[in-house]
Amino acid sequence: MDKNRNKMKTFEKLGFKNEYEYQKSLANKKGYRTPGEYRLAKGIDTIKDEWRVKNRYTECDPTAVEIPFAPGYYITPEAIIWKYAEKRECWLIISQQSHKSGYKAFQPYIDGKRHVKYVHRAVCAAFYGDCDGSYEAHHINGNRHNNTLDNLKWLPKDEHRRMKKNHWKS
């Protein structure tokens, strides 16, 4: 509660009610009517104190394959995820985060809602075919952050769990 109050005080010191009012003022100074118009013109993706500019590409990597459970998202054998941004008319590389489970995850929009999906499952589904719930993606070298195609394979769930169990016993 105190952290939010301190953040508000920062904008109050500058004479603004909230972060949006501050961004609106900056956009107006630069000649734009709204912060959204400014972000669109500059290619800025998020509304935060630190606005980030995403790189734009005219074409997707030719080795990329569509992810079956995330229509419109493509993934390369090196686990780079691409999406075509229709409003911007360009290709973007989708960011990946470390999930609390220790695996890399991304957040695609599916049917208008954002979901958290694992990158290793996306690689396996795209290149080896989508599997039902009886299979799990296995990292061959044990590194959860290495999601390249040559380090992943589908394993039956029971066999994969047995491997994990035996790994921790030794």
C-alpha cells in the first residue's frame, strides 16, 4: 500500500493525478493528441514509466512454424516466437519470461484472452506435432532454459516422471 502511495506522490510532485495524465502531457508536448497516438507513431508497445520500443521486421524467419495451440504465433527451432502485428503491419518477436516453475513462458492472445504457455511445449507441438495430455516435453540436457529443437522431445508422462524421480534419488 505504501509503495503505491509513494509512486502516486512522485506524479503529484510533478503536478499530475496519475501516470496516464503524465503520459498525456508528454504526448501533447510532442504534438500528439493522445498517448496512444504517440505510442503508435513511435512504435512504443507498453504504457509504463520506461516505454519500450520493439524491433519491427518486414518478414518472419523462414524456419518458423505455426504453433498449433496458439494460432497466429510462429516459432523457430531456436525457440524464437514471432507474431504478425496487423495494426503495425510488421513482424514482432514475442518476449519470453522465466515462469515460477523455472521454465520459459510466453503470453499469447488466444480468442481475445491472454494465456501463459510454456515455450518448450510450443517447440514440441510445432515441430513434432501436438500431443494429448499423456505426453510431456523433455529437456534432454536437463537445462529448463534451453528450448532448442535438438534439446527437446515428447516422452510419455509416466516415463518422464520416472526419469525425474530417479534423477533426484542419485
